[in-house]
Amino acid sequence: MPVMQRFLIRFRGVFAALAILCVIGSSVAGPGAWKAAAIIEPGTHSLSGHVSLGNTDRAAGAGEVTVTATEYPVGSYTPISVTTDANGDYVFPALVRWSFVVSFHDTVSTEFTDLYWRNTLPNTSYGTFDLVDLQTSDAVGISVTLPSPAALTGTVSLGTTDTKAAAGEASVTYQRYTISDSSPESSPILVTANGAFSFPSMPPGMYRLFAKYLGTGGFQDQVFATTFVFMGSTNQAQPSIVLRPTFVIDGHVHIGSVTSPAGAGEVTVSLDQYARDRSTWDTVKTTTTDAAGGYSFQGLSDQMYRLEFTASSGHGLIPFTDYFAGQLSWTTASLLDHDVTLDPAHSLSGHVALGAAGVPAAAGSVEVSYWPIGPMPFPRSVMVDAQGDFTTPETRLGTYALHFSYVGTGNFVNQYWPQDLTQTPTSFVTVGSHDLTGLNITLPAGNGIAGRVTHNGSAVANAMVYADQVNAARAVISERSTLTDDTGAYKFQQLSVGDYEVTFVAPVATYANQGWFDVPAYYHPDLVNLGPSTAVTGIDADLHTAGVVTGTVTGAGLSATDFSTGLITVTPWVFDSDSNAWVDTGDDFPVLSDRTYRVDGLAADTYKLNFNYAGPLSRSILTPEIVVTEGAVITRNAVLPNPYSLAHDFTGDGIPDVLATTPRGALYVYPGNGSGSWKAPSLIGSGWNGMTSLVPVGDFDGDGFPDILGRTSGGALYLYSGDGNKGWLSARLVGSGWNGMSAILSAGDFNGDGNQDVLGRTVAGALYLYAGDGHGGWSSTSLVGNGWQGMTAILSPGDFDGDGHSDVIARAANGNLYLYPGDGHGGWGATKLIGSGWNGMSAILSVGDFDGDGTADVLGRTVAGALYLYRGDGHGGWGAVSQIGSGWAGFATIS
């Protein structure tokens, strides 16, 4: 049987041979009983070497250096460590046959520097190293010398002219980084003549340097990029730290025009710096204009800034925030002569009257909101005075929308200026070079809707009532809502003339929501028409007792986590007579961690329930019609289909199908009926005898329909994208050279990335995973096994053992049938013998859950053409076996 590398690394300890004893029993299916057992022997190799210390190559002492071997990719399994002996030697006597990263750490004096093999300095991540390969033989001579300390020296320069700092004009500190952490920042040292600095006796490694300017010439502190000191005192870095000059922002402030500068102290200028760690602006400096309107900020570092200009009180000027582009850097340098002009303040003013009589609005009874039309429309508002008048302060030039909201005790309709009752403004006012007056408006008397909500005549408090104004097409123009009081009463005021839909939402799921008059809330209710000065009462609702549908949800490959994390939901659908289709009500109910669900609050009606799984390889199922009467409690259990079954659904009915080709190239689809039998077959293509392999691959291109791959005799691989209705889109070439493969099969989502993958076996028996990219192409290729040339049939049934991962089944030449469980990450679990005597089958295939019980099944064709269904039990074993066809010997391929 084949031996796969990722299977081997699961076995640890002393790595003795592992024997899998296969016991004959009634749970083993197949034409014959089991006749053999499978033996798996991982095997080990050793790794050894020598460790020297420092420039003198002194051998490490006993326990002085810890050597760690970590399987690669890093993080797969627990690293293994040994220490040096008295001669500086070390040995790992029995490591699994795999690749390793080997690291060396001075655990006694910590004077010498950690290394990876071979002689690679440590980094804060596993960036560069050489692997030690134990897959074919022992590894010897994996030896290193841990380097001695060295001096870290360098210079500090000032500005772009590379002028060296004077003695004492700057200080330098450092932090040292190792594989896993960093040291605290060191004490500072002062630079000497020509900006020189030196840290003696530093262990080779990775350092970060910090330079601080101490002089008076205007230079920024600087964090130097990470630098290295390499092995030996003669091979070290010579970092040169350049302190950048500080920057200046200055300019002038003008009032109204560039010919009118601000006076001394007339405008306050604030400098705000952007704090990236908090995503906020902090004011760091403030100044005022001088007698010429000038302002200046000096000594600035590379940061992002903004300026705020605020006129002192009594000057009638508008505060102004200036977001200038970018941040100060080498390219922008200082921001000089940054001049701004502050606009004189203008105003909007007018009068608000109420009703047909035109009575002036009382003080504070109307709020006037105004906001500029543009990218940052920050609204402001004022209240009317005792005469119904309003005036906006400090209004900048621009175009504005005005909204008038009545907040008094009467009943008047809110609107936009000039007489606009819509939810969004359609008319605007423009402030030019002078104040804008005469913005007068009359708010019309409001209309009303009132009623009461009960249940069997008793008041229902806290029910939510919606009054939505709609147009002729029943599109919502405006929305209003309110709650019923303790008597069940509600009232809407300030409604404009028009048609309204009134709906009632129950405060508890015991009652069904409804619309007026007595219709389920998800249908259009009867309209309530409001004319001028109309108050409509008696818009009542007596809420019915709600119906409930409850049950349990099961499905192959669904884990406890899928249920506990809310990935599975239930949505009721109703029949919409307007569109003549079943539609989503918009109410989603969760399937709970105990796999139960409860859909409540249902009005008496006919429903379908849509069960949806939103995890990898999503799936859903829509139930038959469910008639719910008032107060009924109905139980409906659901089985979510195996996603691998949907990958074989070529007719779009949610049930897996079988494709078969004749020797002359005719392609037939045999639709499954969902219970282990067939619907009528149909011819869906011709000329397919040019294909040497035909592989259903599920939704390979991400369009929602299952696809197939076809390989020509020349090795070209074509993708035939399904249209979901027994047809195909134009073929697309997705590969060449595939005639080197003796078997090609769909692997489902074998690596756990949510996309469909393909497995290919070479003539030599190497098994490769071709990971799909979800768009009809490939993302990567990897070797996942060797020795598969002894298998006479290979197929993927999807999740055969119920662990949520795609698996592989293979038949050996002696007729034994083996299950190779996938681990969900492109590797394997423990192999299991699941049958014998299968060499009597001329074809073995799987289309997923063929009988509709939620578990993956297998189909087998005998040489005589009889087709059998071997039902999976969902745990890697078998249920009942039944013959489901005959005469299948005439087909060249079945898939």
C-alpha cells in the first residue's frame, strides 16, 4: 500500500512499527470478506554534529549549548531539544523522516550568539535558514561555531550634507533582538569627535539603534533601521545614522481677500498632529497672527499635520480647518508661505408660520437645520424665536439644504425648504457674497393615524407600530414608528397627505406580526389614505397566536462548532402572488448548538423553510410546503445535503447525478431521485470519446454550478463549466501535459481553503494535490504521497467518515479497499481497511449522498454491468447494499 510523508509525521515516540489489525465483521462491505491486514512502519533517521565557541573554536562544554530540531513547516509539531556533551558533540538518535530547522543557543554564559544551521544569524521570524533533510538518510556533520562578541561602531551625521555631529551633540542607544524577544533599551552614550560612537563587546546579532539630537541646530531624533553585527571582530556593520533637519510651517492669514491681512492676535492658529496609534488629531502647538497676519511653527519632525484658524470673538469670521496634503518628509521639506483667507461670516434668515392661518411659530417650537452640500456635510441648527424668525450664525459661502422640524405640542408637518415633504432634499439655497434673507415657509397642519393593538381583546403594550408613506408603486417615501402604551393605544401626528402602510410588530414571539387590515406582516397591507387635515382613527389590530415550526438539523460533515457559531440558519419563505414565486421573509432563525431550531411568530399561512449552512462549501435545502395554522406547533427535521453531492448535481435539483459516456462518445446524465434510485436519463452531449478522462469537480470556477474536467489523449486538460441545467459553457484550457497522469480525481476541498481541488497520480505512483483557486484555475501544487501505483482505482467520496474533511478511497490490486481520511489541510489521517473482494468491480465511483440520508455513498459496477449502491454509514463504514441498475457494461466511463 502507498506510504505518504505527511502520514508518517503523525507517529512519534520510539517510532516502533504500527500494526493496524483488521478484524472481519459485519460492518465491512464488499463482494467478499476482509482477507488481509495493513502494516504501517514510519522509520527514523539520526541527526548529529559539533558545536564550537568563539574565534578560538573552543568546543562547547557539557550542557553549554542547547540544540533544537523543529519540523518544517515551522509550527507543525513540538520541537525537540538536546544539549552538547563534554566534547561539544550532540546527537538526535531517532527523528522522523522529514525536514528540520536546526537552531543553537548558548544556555550557560549567553556570551555567544544564537545561530540557525548553517551559520545564519537569528531573526525575529524564521526568515532564512537551511533545512536538514532526513527523508532518505541520517544527517551528520551539522556543525556550527557560535561567534564571539564584537564592537558595534558607527557615526551620526546631521542633515543632507553629511556633516558629522560634534562631540556630545547627539546620544545613541540600542535594543538587541533574538529569535523570540528583544532586550530593554540600553543606557545612552554620547558621540565623540566626528560623530563617532562605539559599543564594545556586543554579541553578534540584530540591533536597532536610536539617536537623539542634543544640540541647538534644529535636527530630529532618529530611529535607525535594523542593522547587524556579524560573526568575528573584523566583520561588523558600520551604521551611519543621519539626523534629519526639523521643518517649518509658516504663512499669512487674510480676511475676506488677500489684500486684507489679519491683525495682531486677531486669528488663533492651532497645529494638530495625527496620532496613528489612536487615529486622532492632537493639538501640539498654538500661536496667533502677528501685526502682518503672519504665523510660524518651527522645530517640526516628520509627521502628518493640519492647521486650524479661529478668529477671535467679535470679528464676525468663520472658524476654518485647513487639511493640507500629506505629511512633512524629505520630499515636501518645510511648508512655507502657506497662506489662507478667512471668509466673513454670512447668515441665512427667514420666518416660519404654522397652518392655513399662518400663525407665527412659537419660540423654540421649530428647529431649522442647515448643512452644506459637499463631501463633509456637517449639519448645524437654530431654533425660531418668539416671532417665528430664525437667523443662522457664521454661515460660510456655499450651497445648503434647509429642514424645518416642528417640535412643539401641536400637529404640523416637517418639511424641507421651500415646500418639500420628501425624505431627502430636492431644493437648495446658495450663500454668496452677502446674507441670504426671506427664507420664509409655512408648515401645513399635520394629519394623524391612531388605533389600538390587542390580543383576544386584551391590550398589548410595547407593540411596535410602523406607518410608512408609499407612492403608487408601493415604494416607501417616509418611515414613522411608535410604541403602544399600556392600554395598547398608539397615535401618529405630523403626517403629510398621502397613502400609508400600517404594520404591527408584536413585543413577544407568542403573537404573529400583521399588517392592517389583518394580513401577515410580510404582505402589503391595505392602504390608509390621508387627505388634508385628516385624522384617521380605528386602525386597530387584534394579534393572532403565532404558529411555531421546530425540529433538528443534521448533515454529513457538520461539526459541533458549525452549530455553536451560528453558521446554520433557518429562514421561512412565503409565496408572493405578485411575483408568482416563493420569496424570503427576511427573518433568519439560528440552529442552536444542540442542533435544534425554532421558527416562531408565524402567522397562519403556507411556508417553506430554507436551511442554510454558511461555512466552507456552503449548502442549503428548501423544504416542501408547511401549512401553519393559528397557534400550531409543527415538527420538521432537516438533513443538509452532503456538499460533495451538490458537486454532482448537473440538473439543478439539489440531488446528485451520474454521468456516463458510450464508446462512440455520447454523454448521458442519469439524474438521481434523492432516495437511491433514478429519474429518466437524457442525452446531453456527443463527441466525448476524445476524452481519456472525465472528472466532475464540483463548482471549480465559483459560479455556483458544478463543472467537469476533460483530458484529451494529448494531455490537454479542459474545464467545462456547467450551466446548472444539464448543459455546459464553452470549454476552457486549464492545463497541458496531463497524459502523464494515470489517474485524475476530484478531491473536494482537500486543503481546507474553501475551493475545489484535484488529485493526480503519476505512472510512477506519486500523488499530487492541485489546489484550485476558486476561479477555474490553480493556486499551488504539492506532493501528498508516493507508492500509489499499486492502486487499481482511486476515488473521493467527499466526507466518508463524518469528520468534516474530504477523504480518498483506493482499491489495491488484491481487491482490498482502503479509506485514506483527509485532515482538512492537504494531508492524511490514519489509513483504514474498509473492504475486500472489490477486484470484481470494473468501475468504482462516488457521487456523494445518493440515497438522501446525509452520508456519502459509493457505487460499484460489476464486469457483467450490474450497478450496486454501497451506502456509507457516515463513520467510515457501510450500511445496506442494493442493486440499482443493470446493463451498465456498455458505458466507456461512469463518473
